[in-house]
Amino acid sequence: MLLRAAFGALFRAGAWSVLVVLAFVVMATASAAPGLFAEAGRNAAFQAGRAAVSPSARQDDADVVRLTGSRSPDSASQQRLLTELRTIPHLTEPRFDGGSAGKELSWSKPWASTVSTGTRTASARLYAVTDPAHELVVTDGSGPAGGVWLPETLGFRPGETVTVAVEDKKATAPVTGLYAVVPGGRRPADPPGGKAWALRDRDLPFDTTTTTVKANLIIADVPATERLAEAVHDQILWTAESTLVPGATLAQARETAREVDNLRRRVGEQSFDGGTDVVTGRLASGIGKIADQAASASETVRQRTRPIEWAAIAVALVTVLVMALLSVRRRAVEVRHAAGSGIVPLAVGGLWLAEHLLPAVLGAVGGWALAWLLVTQAGPPGAVTATSTLGAAFAAAGAGLLVTGVVATLAAARSVRPATPAAPRRPLPWAAPVLVVALAAGAGLAGSGADGVRETDLLVPLLALAAAGVLAGLLLGRITGWRRSSRDRPLRGAGWLTRRRLADNSGERRLAVAVMTAGLGMLLFSLCALAATGVSVDDRIAVQAGAETVAVLDGGSAQLDPSAVEVPEEPTDKPVPGVRTPPLPGYASVVWRYDAWSPLDGSQRDLLVVDPVRFREIALWGRGPDLAAARAALPRLTGPGLTALAVADPAAAGQSVVSLDVGAWKGSVEIAAHVAAFPGLDAKPTYVVSESSFFPLLGSADPRLRPRDSNAYSGAFVRTLLWSSQGTDAITSPLGVEPERVNTAATLRQRDIYVAAARARGYQVAVAAYLALLAVLALCVHAQRTAAIRRASDLMLIRVGLGRSRALRARILELLALAAVALAGAVAGVAALLPLGPRLLDEEPTRLPALHFGLVGPAVLITVAVTVIAVVAAALFTTSRSAEETAYRD
């Protein structure tokens, strides 16, 4: 009967049961979210790695498995390998293809392959695919089935019969259809969304007359190609290719990679039918490489979030413990009655376990669902499929359930054997240790110098905000405890009652303020950290990349200007007539970088020569104050004289004129402004000048001039860069210019540290939401608890003339005061953490621009909104009263 009553306790406790369930939800959310986030992060990193594979990448770098050998697909050994390939999980059905290898195997003697009809003859080589009609971009497929497919550029027509010849060996076949090739090339075009032909590009046979141009391909299905190859004595290099299925997770990819490695070993050792391979079999796959890179990137993310995960779990466990302690105080009469009735403490604990079993189950399911929702909506854009985290949620709920049972058992044991009357009850001194630990942790972090930040240092914000909550609770008690002078007009009604109640500086109220301050403070700190790290990542990408695309030109800017003036025969220090900057589209500009020497400290610097007007629109400027200051200072370069911006040069601080030596010119520049960062900033201090002011000083050394000898250009003193906000191919390709290299901001954004920052950002949002829930829960628990205790006194005050409206107003004013104090403590705590923020959040503290951590307006507004929600929710909880509570009072 007791067990049956315990199971039904959930429906008798009213609003308190809702708070109990919410406590278990918080615990389960904190425990399930890390696993869900880790899986989403791993899968997002893997999908990003797959998407980053270039269409022209080698098979060793792509998400394919390519099995190559000289034996026919019908041979026993090939069939056995294909069977094993089909058993590897998460791969598509193998596709067959094969290309002519006769020329490569006959390198010591002449070898030619042609296709002809009538008077038309073209050099072409055999190539086989599984289904030509679906793997090619068909332009005309009106010929008979079973024949060959030819490039439409060769001029053959479907339906006619062509002769395939290798030396003096010939075979005929009908033309089934024509296919499209890539513009300006011979490779078959890929159908929309496909990249099979692009990935095969490195393996396609070359033309028989050269080793630099790919051959025209005579494409047919596997049986037709085998027949033709046998007739003309050509050797086909056969390939079976499978692709990782779309949407595969990282765990599935690693399973596939393990099986592929096993098959690779068997391919290297196999000779199943005793035959001799003309070409040694080979297996190529980049699945394992992509998976390992994704795992490395995701582990970097976990290192950033793991301390936050454990802190969240610890705070959630403390929340459940506080809930259990408050339940014991709330049901003290019941616990004493059970002890007086002879029920042993262990039985009392067992009954509480049974009573909280249903809330624990509901909390585990609800917490896992909430964690899943937070991670999928605010976390990394990766698939979340694992159900193992549901076990973590139930394990966390079980731990909370055990805590509840232990607390009830100890409370019953204390009631059976109460303390002696002579021993006064002393409150647990929890406030002082929190302050001491927070001060020690903050001092340790501040004094760590250049030793770096340890994972445990990331707990400093939580400890500091908990200490701020302790101080806020003590301050509230001191302020409201001050007695008013007898000459002052006493407070009346609701205000008087609110001050009287707040003056009761109980440990329970201080604990509620501390927990709420920690929750609101961590919410504010997380949102401010999100804003700071996001701005820092954008700024550093802008500084390192300079622009979306930067091409390094090893032949100077004259390559981009067909009308560029040549270097004069006689050297001169006067401007060369007709010299100009290459005309470019509005989205591009040329930037010159000189190696400069300065006598300030005898070290080398960089000198950037730019067009200030166009550069302002093309460069990346991030979102931070340092680059904003640099952008605002850029127009100062357009004034008269040679002026410069001094970037990240502490030796030039306070200097208005600096001497520079760039080899082709020596002189002084007037410093227009000192800035901390600039797009394209390298590891050296940099000076930025305008091309219209600087180049006229160079005379015949102007880098815009075309060298008289095309082989005479040297970039030893100056490097020419083409900056673009869109891309450089449309500029360089028509002019036949091949950049030495092309750097893009998109590639830079794939660095592990930036990917980790982006992935961790979503989890920090999820943790912030969890902390907001914790703050709301803390105030609701305290409000419901105090309302239950004061219900009798409220009734008495109402009956003696206070009135219901004033009693309700006093209750709401008390909640507002507690919430306001907690909010003020949270803001003050985060403000105290501002000097330590860069140390905690910056993974690369030596890189420019520096991370700026501060209070952000939207973050403060969100925290205020959560505080208001907490007050409203707490006020609603104070108006409910359960039948169980009434029975306890009676």
C-alpha cells in the first residue's frame, strides 16, 4: 500500500512535482547533450571534408574505392574481388570502367589508335563504362544499341559504322550516339550533380601522339569494349569503382575504411587463379583519410567544450541535490511522522525512490529530447543518429534518483536520533569556500602568464559567477536589514512586508540567489563569448587572407595589361610616360608587397602598395574594432605627399616620420595613423602606402612596367598580388596568365581551429539555453518553497487588513528584488571577468588582431528577458497549492 501511494505521489504534489521533473530534465539534458553534440560535430566535420574534395582530386583523396587491374571483369580473381567489394558496408554498387593501356605497355615501339569512317579519321582510344547512356551527357543517341559512343566534336554521326584500328589490327562497330565533352578539352562532361569523369581525369589515357593531351575516347559498354580490344590487340586497364553512400556518418565511414584497408592487403597479395597480371592490381581510396581528418577536427572541438560539459553536469547534480534537500525541509512533518511510526530510514529512502521514479523517467526522456532539440537546432549541422545518449540520460536520472533516496534516508535517520538539545544547529559554511576557491582559481589564471590555459581554467567563469552570487545574496541581506530611523516615514503595506521578508537573510535565500546568479551569469558570459569569438574568427581570416581570393603573380602586373609600357632603355628616376595600373573589373585590384628595412630597430618590414579607393571595397574587413579603425584610416593615404599607415609596429609608436629602404627606393614616409591590424598583414610589421604617391618616386623601377626581356622579371624585391572579392580565373584565364599560387579565404576557413570555433559555437548556445533553464528553475523552486512556508502567515495578514492584492504584490516584489539582485550580480561578475576573457577564449593569443571580450547589448537584453520569464514563472508557481501540502499542514 505504501508503494502504491508512493507511485501516486506525483499527482498529489501539484506544482512541486513539475519542479521535480524539471530538475531531472536539467540533469538528463546536461548528460545527454555532450554525446549528441560530439556525434553531430563529427558528422558535420566529415560531411565538410567530403564536400571539400575537389572534383579533380585523385582517388586516393576522394570518398571512393577504386579497384584497378589488367584482368577481365569476368576472370575468377576479379569476380572474387568484386564480391568482396560488394560486401563492404556503406558503398554503392560497383561501377565498371576501363581504359586503353596498350600504348603505355608498348612504350618502346610506335603505337597508334584511330577511329575512322570513309574519309574521316581521328586519333582515339577505347574506354569502357557500365552504362554509357546514363554516365555521359548525350547529345544524340539515335544510333543502334550495343555500339560505340564518340565525342560530338569529331564530326561522326549516329548510325554509321566506324573502324577502330590499332596499327594493322581493325574492328568495326556501329555508332550508338554522341556525347559532350568539357569546354576546351576532350574529357567527357559529367551529368548534372556528378563528378565521376572529373575524378577519373588522372587515369584517362593520353593521346597516342603526345603525353600532355588526353585522348579522344571511344566509349562503349564492357562487353563491346572487350570485343573490340581483343580484336585490335589492345590491353584494357579495368576498374571497379564504388562511392561512399550519400549521408554516411563518420562512424560508418570509419567502418568502411577498415574494410577497405583489409581488401587493400588482399589485393596486394592475391593471385587467385594462378594467372600473371600484365599490370599489378591496385586499390585507391581516400575515405580513411577524410575520416581521420574529420576525427581530428572534431576532437579539437571537444577539447574546447569538455570542461563546459563537466561543469554543466556538476551544476545539474547540485541542482538535484538542492531539490532533494528542499523536499526534506518541505516535508519535515511527514519525515518525522514516518520515523515516529517505526519505519526504518532505509524504508523511507526506498519510498522516496519509488515516489521519484516516475519523475526521473519523465525527466530522462524529456531531457534527452530537449538535448536533441538544442543540438539539432543550434549545434553543428551534422546528423544525430546515436541512441546511446538516451542511456546517458537515464544514467543521469538514476544518479539523481539515488541522491534523492540517500538524502531522504539521512533525514529519516536524523529524525530517529536527533541531536542533543545542548548542541546548537550550525548552518553549513558553504559561502566562504566558494569565495576562496573562486579567488584562488582567478588568481591562478591571471598569474599563469604565457603558460597557456589549462582545461580546468575554463571553470573559472562558473566559479567567479558563483562567488558573485554569494556576494549578491549577502549584500541583499545587509541592505534590507538596515533599520530605518524613527524619524523616517515607515513603509506601509506591500513595501513594508517585502523589506521585512528580504531582511530574513536565510541560507536558503542566499543559495537561491547564488544559483540564479551563476545561471544568468553563465548565460550572459556564453552569449558574450559567442559574439567575441565570432568576431575574432572573422577578423583573423580577414587579416590572414586579405581578400576572398588572392593570386600570386610571378610575372608582375604587366601580365594583366596587354598595353603595358616597357621599361625604358635608359634608367630614370622620373615617372615613365604612359605607365598605368592594369585595368581590372571593379571586384579586383593589384597589390604590391615590398621587403622593407627600417633603421628603427634594424629589422625587416613589409610595405604594401595599394589603391586606397578600390582596396577599401575589395579587402575583407571583418567585424572588429581594429580592422574598422584601419578601414577608417585608409582615406588618409590619398592626401598630398607620401603618407603611410603603420600596422602592428610597436617600434614606431609615437613616431611621425619613419625611414624605409625597399631596394629600389630609399626615403621617409609620414605616418598618417598607427593601427593594430590590416588585411593581408603577415608576420612582420607592415606599412601601407598609396600607389599614386609611391610609384612616381620609382621611375624606371616601377613594377607596373613590362620587362624588356620576358625572362628578366624577378620578384626578389617585390611580389605582385591580384586581390579579388569574387575570384581570379575570369581575369587570368583569357590572358593566359597562370598564377604561381592562389590563396582563398574559403580554404583558410577550413583550418581546424576555425572549424572548431564554429562547431563549439553551437554547443555554447545549447549550454546557454540550459543555463537559462537552470536560472528559471532556481527561482521557481525558491518561490514555491517560500510560498508554501508563508501561506499561513499570508492568510493571517490578509485577515488583519493587509488585503489579498497587497499580499500578492509583496510576493511579486520579493521575487523581483531577488531576480534584480541576481541579474546585477551576473552582470557585475561578467564585468569582472572581462580582463580574463581573452585568456580563456583565445586559442591563438599571439595572432592579430587581438580578441576583444566585452558586454554585448543583445546578450544583456536576452539575459534580462530570461530574468523576466523567471519572475513570471515563479509568480505562477506560488499561486498553486497541492492537496498533499494541505494534508501536511493539517
